[in-house]
Amino acid sequence: MFKRLFLAWSDDHPEALPTYRLTALGLVLMIVVLELFHDGHFSSASQAAILFGLGVWLPLPIAILVSPIAWGVMVVILASHSHGLVLQEAIALAGVVVISFVVRRFLLGLEWRLAAQRVLGSLIESNVQVSPQILIERVVNYLRHYARANVAIALRQLDWGTAKVLTCSPSTAFADKLIPTKIFTQALIGNRPIYYSNYPAHPDAVTVLTDSGTQSLAILPLQPPLTKNGLGELRGAILLIWYRRTALTSDLRHFLELLLGGLYNLLRLQDTTRRLDQLQARYSAILETIPEGVAFVDASEQQGWINQVAAEQLDLTPGFVEPIAIAQAMANLGKKADNQTEIAAQVAEFGNKADWSIRDWVWVFSKSQLLALNLSSTPTRVGDVMGRLWVFSEITEKYFSQLNLQEHSSKLESRNQALQLTQFSVDSAATPIFWIGSDARILYANQAACIALGYSPTELQDMKLYDIDRNFSVKNWAAHWNLIKQCGSLTLESYFLTKGRRQFPVEVTINYLQFDSNEFHCIFAIDISQRKEVQQALQNEKDHSERLLLNILPQEIAHRLQDKQGVIADVFEDATVLFADIVGFTEISAWLSSNTLVNMLNRIFSGFDELTQRYGLEKIKTIGDAYMVAGGLPKFRPDHAEAIADMALDMLQVIERFNAEQGESFSIRIGIHTGSVIAGVIGTKKFSYDLWGDTVNLASRMEYHGLPGYIQVTEATYERLCHKYLFKKRGVIKVKGKGEMITYLLISRKSS
């Protein structure tokens, strides 16, 4: 009994209610949980749900034993919490138990029908791939599993008295393979299953079964009219044996009879398929002997067939083929044909007409191999089977022989036309064309050549090539001739000389040719005067752009920018930066005109620019009346501090000369510092080479805190220059952002 309880929850057997048990369990749990949350105690509704679940889940014998016990326990629980309604609730719980038995009985019927559908579906899916022997083995195993029989046997009757075991589950159940036919004779006569719940008590019980411990037995007959198949004419039965007395319920019997009927149908289907295969083999053998390719597609487009010849032509496997595969293969074959456009137009003309026919439809192939096919197609009807028949006939030799004959005739007719057209094309070509002999004589020149050079055809035929092309001469002609003969073709630029002694550039292509054992050069000349003008204009524009770029950026930086090296940013550990500013220029500019102001700045800064070039320094930028220059970058030089110092001293001289010439009294402040800087190009439209870093800031502070007419330097610059230049110590000054610093004033270079 407890084994049945375990099995009820361990597999997909209908008694386990595999389809509905989780739903029922969820419903019971939901009711219990809701009651607990609502009332806070185990109410009668929860007890009723549990009793209902036990009645539904447990097999009937176990449920009859367990349910009264559970009912009694719950009645006791109700009595302990008595509130005057114990009897009524006990009766209600008993009603729930009865209802659960009824529900289980209903669900069991559904589960057995679903199980039968699953098994039949599995047998149908595997029927095509398996033999009748394997099919019977699977049915026997299914019957044993779902009937929970100890043994399941399929028997085949040998004669009137004995039967042979076809298959047995388990295989060791019956060592003796011969069984008396008396066991299933009555079932065969009545052609219906027979069931024995208490087989030993039956008067006709067979000893071989009772001795093995058989208590219950089911006999399912196998009749010859339904079982002619690969096993031959099969008569016998399937036996289900239980070694315990088993109630053979109506649900189980209905399940067994459904599976038996399914087995009959599948065996009949296999027999029909086998006979159709034999018929198909006969017709296939006939169609394989004919030399033409044959393809047939039924009207429903559900099935198609091709013979070996058609399979080779369509690149398919012979035999049954899906119609869509045949259609696709024919479409692919048509796309490879030389006359595929004509084929597509013919297919479009057919449209969706069902009764169209065609004969002598020629498909030609010449790309991979020469092939010509003659296709014929017509609708067919054999009995109730309608379809379309295709015949592929190879006519390669016949077709191409006729085609070659036509081509040969047309070639003779068109050769003269081609020669005339060639001569006309050469004469009328817009490009000058020449034929040159091995002695450099001009044998032929077309009309375009005569117009370009200003000579008549007769005049040119009395000239040599080097008379119009100065790249060639009497001395080098033989070498040129052999070079072109070796290369086969050569293209070069040259200059032609016209009759009026004007030269113009040309691109000359010279080809070496042989005709009737004679050697020639065929020359095509293209006037490239406009191309040269465009190239020169582009070169001039490029040179102009490079000059403009070099006015904005250092040469090294400009080249890197042209090479598209990406972001340009360099660190220079040792460089010197100078800032200069015209003292009081902002106040002076207030009463000067714009032209006067710009002219004054231009003369002063132009003098500074000349100093920058003289000392090999890099002008960074001007901001208003401020001028910034650096040494030691972008190309490093060890004397950058000295070069900056010399320029600073000369800048004072530039201001003095300007004042003397213009009658002005301008003075400048100059600040210098030496240290590391970062240099790079900023901007994407208007490029700018600029410097960043503390060195730049200190140089600017030296200028800002400097004295008019003096050059103020930091202690770092002083230490670099003190052995070659005279300085005056200014002392400690307060510098914005730096605090107190010792600075020096550059006076002059020390005398040698």
C-alpha cells in the first residue's frame, strides 16, 4: 500500500495525477495560508481543504484508510475548541471526504485519457523510423509501465497448440519461450480483450501461468487481417501479468484497448507504406532506364520525384524531393543559363496558369561547360492523381553544331564591316593616333593628329617621329625601339612640335605590334596642356599654403602637422622665455589714430622679428603691445639663454633707434626666465603654437615687475649667464603668486 503511495508521487502515472496534482496542492495551500492569516488559527476551512487534498492525492485504498483517521483527529480538534457546532462541522468534513473521492475518480478518468494520447503520439512520431518488431516492443513496455504489471509478453502463434514469445518485459520473465495457445484462444475467437482479476480461480487457468505466481491477467488479441506487415502474418496476443491481485478498473481497460487499437493502426500503416514503396521501386526502375531527365510534382505541391538524370542536372538527390526544392533548383539552373532573361520572360508569361504546356524550351549553358537542354512540361492526370511532368533532354551536340554553323556564316559577312568600321573609328577618333615603322617613319596619322600638329597626312608620311617629338632622335631611336619591343607597351610624357614651331605637352602611349611579319609602333597621344596648367596651379597653391603655415608655426611643427601626427604637445626641460612690453603704450594709444598706432607697432615688432631670425629664436606671439619669444625650442640648442640675452640687449637698441628716428620717448620692460615648458599647437581652424608652464608665468612676472628700459631676469637665468654677461643685483622683490624673489638686471655682455 505504501509502495503505491510512493509511486503515486514519483512518476507520470495517471494515478499520480501529473496534470492536476500541483494545481490541487496550490489550491489547498492557498486556502490554509489565507485562513491562518485571516483568523490566526487552524480553522475548519483549513481542515476541510486538507481532507480534500488527502482524498484527491492518495490512491483510493489508502485514502479510505487515512481519511477517516484524519477526520477523527480534526473532529477532536474541533471539540477542544467547541463553540456549539461540532456535530455540524464534523458532518461537513465527512462530506468533504466523500466529495474528494468523487473528484479523484473524475480526474483519474481525464488522466488516463491524456496518458493514452501521449503514448499514441510518441508511437506515431517514431513509427516511420522503426520496424514492426521494435514498435511491438515499445507498446509492450508502455503497457507494462502504465498497467504496473509485473510482466508483459507479446506472443505469436506458431500452430494450433503453441505460441512463441516475440518480446518480453522483463526479458528474463519467461525462460521457456513456448507458451500454449490455450491462454488467448478465447480472446482471438471473440476478437476482444479478456481480463481476469483472480486468474487462479478461473477453471481454464493455464498451469504455466499459475505456477509462476500469476494472480491477475489481461489478454489483448492480435488478429491477422490487421497485422500483415514486415513480420509476416501475425496471430497471437499480448499478455499483462500481475503477481498480486489487481483491480482492473474501467479506466485501465479503456487505456489498454486504446493502445491496442493504436498498435493495429500503426501496423496497418506500415504495411501500406511497404506496399507503396515496392510499387514506387518498380516505377523508379523503369524511369531510371530512360536517357532523359524526368521530374514529377503533384498538383497539391506536397510531393515531388526525380530520376537519376534529372537529379544530376538539378544537383539534387534522386527519388522523392520536396516540390519547393525542385522549383528552387530549376530557378538556380535558369540563373546559370546564357539565355536567363529569355527564360525569366517565359516563366512570367506562364504566370499562375495551371494548364500551360511547353515543348522545345531550350536552355543554353557555356560558362563552366557547354550544355544545351530541351525542356518539355505538361500537366498530367493518372486516376485521381494530378500533377505536372517535366522532361529534360540533352541536345548539346546538335544545338552547338547548328550555332557554330550560323556563327561561321555571320563572321564572314561581318568581317568586312568590322574592318571598315575599324578604319573609320581610327580616322575619326578624337585622340591623335600614329603608326610608326621600325625606321621611325610615320606610316599613318589620323585626322586628329593632322589637326593637332598642323600638317597634312601627306606631309606627316614624309616625316620621322623625332621630327615632331624631341624625346626621340636618330641616335637613341634604336634603343627606344628595343625597349618598347621588350616591354610591349610604354606610357610617358613628352612634347610635340607643331608646324608653326609651337610646343605642347602630351601623354604618349606606345604599343608594340606585329602584323604579317612586320613590326610597328602604334602611338596614342593626349594633349595634357590643361592638366599641366592645373598641376602647376595646384603646386603654386600648395607652396603658398606652406609659406603661410610657416609664418604661423615653426618649421618642425608645421611638418608634423602636415603629417597628421595628431595632438602636438612636447615637454622641454630646458628653455628660456622672454616677455617685452612697451611702457605706457596703452595711455599713448588713446590719443593716436588707428593707422598711426598700427604703423608704430609694426615698425617696432618688425625690428624684433629681424632679431628673432638673426639669433635663431622662436617668436611665440604678440598680445597688444607685448612681445613673447622663446629659445631652445622646438629644436633644442644649448645656448638658448645667451641668444635670448643678446636679443634682449638688441631690443633696447631697436627702441632707441625708433625714438631717435620718430622723435618719440618710448621705453620697454623685458623679463626673462629659464626652466621647463610645455609647447604645443592649439586650435582646429586657426592654428597657434603656444607655451605653458611655470617658466612662462615667471618670465611674464619678471616683465610686469621690471623697470622701464631694463632687462630683469630670475636667479636661474642669472646663474646661466653670469660668466659671460654683466648684471646688477636688484635685490628681493615681491612677485605675485611666488612671494619674495631675488632678481637681477642684465646690463651688457662682458668684454673679451
